[in-house]
Amino acid sequence: SAAAKSKIESVTLYLGQALVTRAVEVPAGMGLGEVIVTDLPDRILPASLFAESSAGLEVRSVRYRERPVPVDVREAVRKLDADIRKIGDDLTANQKQLSVLQEDRSYLDKLGNFTAPTATVEMTKGVLDAAQLKLLTTFQFESRKALADQELALQQSARDLREALAVLERQRSEITGRSNRTVREAVIFINQEKAGGALKVRYI
């Protein structure tokens, strides 16, 4: 058997179909043997496969075959796994930062719960330090706003990370699914009487 180079010579279009003609270079001096034309399209109609020979070459038979070919996807998968792991680490860090914000909010809640009763007592006794109360109140409002802004930014970041993770996982699934590809071939049994023979392969 010998793999032969081929190129598309013509395409005739019909309603919903196309008749393709390929010119095939036959290796010289084969005698009896098989010429293999590979990488045929996946939508080929196998029954339409036909081979036509030139002078000095006889076509004995033509058959169609499909065979799986392993594809090395390990490097691509390794890279995707590294990217997926990095996003996972970023999501973990994001969640930890959100937890810290929750602790800060709990502290502000406790501070507020302490400030209000204390201010009431001081007002009753007539010893309220208005300036100090204002500073404390302003601190709480500004802190809550800062926490809300940080929480929103972290939530948006987490959303973006989850979307990126979904894309990477989908890409990984697609790549691993292509670890085997199907090669479609025409196997032509010929008798080459002299050098310089050529073939034309046609299919729909």
C-alpha cells in the first residue's frame, strides 16, 4: 500500500450535493498494489466513490474505509487543567475575602448595637459627646458603604471567574472528545504497467 498525494481538480454543484473530482499522483513502479487517497470529507457518500485511470494503469477495485486515528491532546489538556486550577484558586480566594467582609459587617453591627444604647444613656444623663458620636456614626456609614462596594466587586469577579471556568471546562471536554479522529479513505487496487500513470477519484 502507498499513500498518494491528491488535489481537488473540479467541483460540480447540484441541488444539495457536489460532485468532486480529485487528481491523484500514483507512485511510480508499483505494479500490483493499493493506492490510498486519504482525508476524504466526512459527508462523502461512500457508494458514489469511483476511480478512473489513465493509460498504463488499470484500476482493479475501489473501496471506502474509515479508521480511527489517535490524536495527542495531552499538552492542550495539561494547559487547560492548569488554567482551570488557577481559576479554582482565584474563586477560593474570592470566597475567603467575602467571608472577611461578613466578619467586618458583623463587627459593625455589634458596634452599632453598642453605640445606640450608650448614646441614649448619655443623653439621659446630659453628658452626650455629640462630636464623638458623629465621628462614630460617620465611621459606621462610610465603613458599610466601603464593605458594600467591595462585596459587589467580589461578587462580579466571582461571576466572571465562574463563566471563564465554564468555558475552560467546555473546551477541555471538546478536546478530550477529539482524542480520536476518524480518517476517511479511498483504497484503490491497481495494476501499474509503466511509470507515469495517474488517477482521478470522484465522489459525491
